Amino acid sequence: MLLAIEQGNTNTLFAVHDGERWIAQWRSATESTRTADEYAVWLSQLLAMAGLALGAFDACIISSVVPQSIFNLRNLSRRYLHVEPLVIGENAELGIAVRIDKPSEAGADRLVNAIGAHIAYPGALIVIDSGTATTFDVIAADGGFEGGVIAPGINLSMEALHTAAAKLPRVAIQRPQRVVGKDTVGAMQSGVFWGYIALIEGLIARIKAEHGEPLTVVATGGVASLFHGATSAIDKFDPDLTIRGMLEIYRRNTAKA
């Protein structure tokens, strides 16, 4: 069995693949100081609830945008799973061209998404990942990573409003019924939600104009579901894009080995 660990700045996903399908998924808050032992205690309890155990794994793949956490995640795999993990950006072959000026600067999550999107959707793509940051990445028809755009995430923007403005409360993000808010909460929700829709639509239009060829737009990430049905600029919503990419990278490296 394969344990896939996908770590973002806010949450970390642990997913179990039995060779045919994903059979379990759990999320925890990302904490860069969490040790391998702490991960093992937390994970072993969840595995036991699913009728599984740490000793059942024969492979592990790690994708992290938090460099200081990789040491502990790698130790989790070595010490408790007894397998040497594949780590995106270190010892994992991706099998795609990274066509930016400094390929080493491309985030692991963006490259994994590129692979997950390319194997599922034909032609050139724009992949939008809504998390702590919102990224817009262009994937060529041959799967090559062409670069993209990085903007603050919607939750980050909402938190900044609350933190920087003394009279603005912390509010939940949701789609308001109208654009013009009738109170402070409604005005904040409208500004962030419809402001992000405008950001998405505007950047997609500019990317398409600059690229000069048809592009299918695929959205993923924990916040992407908020935008479903709110704009026609997004063609597909795919919550499994990242773990599909990680599984494909694992398979490519296994086949090569």
C-alpha cells in the first residue's frame, strides 16, 4: 500500500492507496514543528479506526511546500513505515519539462497538480489551486509546466481585513445573495467572494489572451468548491487533482526502478 502525504501551508493530507483505489484520507493542521513521533501517534490511531496499521505500507510519497517539515515527514516514513520515501523536489522523477527561468523555484504542489491535470484532461490547461495562496498555472499540451500566477488566497485576504482594520470582524467566507452588502459582514463577504470571482475571471482572460491558444480551466483546492456555479470561466472542478498527480509520480518512479 502507498501512503501519500501532501502538505500545504495550512493543511496536510494523508491518503492511503491500496493499489486499485484511494481507501482513506485524513487531514491535519500543518505544524512545521510536529515531530515524526507525533505524526506516528496521530496517524496510527486513524489507521486503526480504518482497520489498517503503519506496518501495512510498502511505499510513501511526500509533497510539501514547508521545507522545515520534510525532515520529520521523511523520518515518519523511515522509522515507522520502514520505507524510503519519494520526496517531490528531491529524489522523485517527475517526467515533465519545467519551462521557467528557475525550475528549482517551482512549488512541489504546482508541479504535482500539473501532472494530475495533464493525465486527466487533454490539451493545454490552466490549473487553479485555491488554498493559502491562489495559483494559476499554465500546462502545455505535452504536460510541460509553463509558469503561472500566484495571488493571496481568499482566507488570507479575509484574515488581513480583520487584522488590519480595527472595526472589521472575523467572518466566514460564503457566497452572498447580492453584491451590494447591507451591513458590514455582508459587505466584507461580497468584497472577498465577488472580488475573487473577478480576480479569477480577469486572470483567466489575460492568460488566454497572452497564450494565444485554447486552454481548459481546471480548479482544485479546499476553497475551489466555493466558486462552483459562480463563474463560467472555470470548466472543471477536480478535488482529486493533487493526489492523482502524486499517484502518477509514484507509478512513474516505480516503473523506472
